[in-house]
Amino acid sequence: MYVGALELDLLLGDVASVKQKRSVVRPVVAELRRKYAVSVAEAGHLDLHRRALIGVAAVAADPEHVTDVLDHCERLVASHPEFQLLSARTRWLGPHDD
């Protein structure tokens, strides 16, 4: 079993409140979940209205599949014009980890 976790740090555009932020982030989270069958949530910068941290996790028997899914997720988020992807960080857990 291989587990990949992806952290996507976003800078949101013209957002003036946390409520407005949620209206931008929520649809992207739902799209990732629907398109790629991953676990995904807004996982950081919760009180900041112009920043968001989205966490994505994928599990598979094949590490290449996990890599492909997380790469697709990163590209999808980067393609959205309403925010800028500041950084993407991937972490792994595999069969040889204790």
C-alpha cells in the first residue's frame, strides 16, 4: 500500500472575507473529490481570507498511480484563474516505512 499526501498552498485573488474565501475554495475541493476520488479538505490558513491550504490524499497498491493522481490534482488546482498556486509539497508513506 502506498499513501501520497499533497499540500497545496494558495493565494486567493480578490477575496475580502472568510465567507467569500469559502465560496472559492469549496467548489475546487468538491471537484477534486469528484474527479479523482481522493480525500481532500481545506487544511490550513483557515482564518486568513486570502490564503488557503488544501490537503489531498490518495491510496493505491501502485506508487505510480498515486503519483499520477496527485499530479493531476495539482494541475487542476493550478489551472484555476481565481487563485495562484504558491507551492505544492508531497509526502509519502509506503510498505517499507515503520
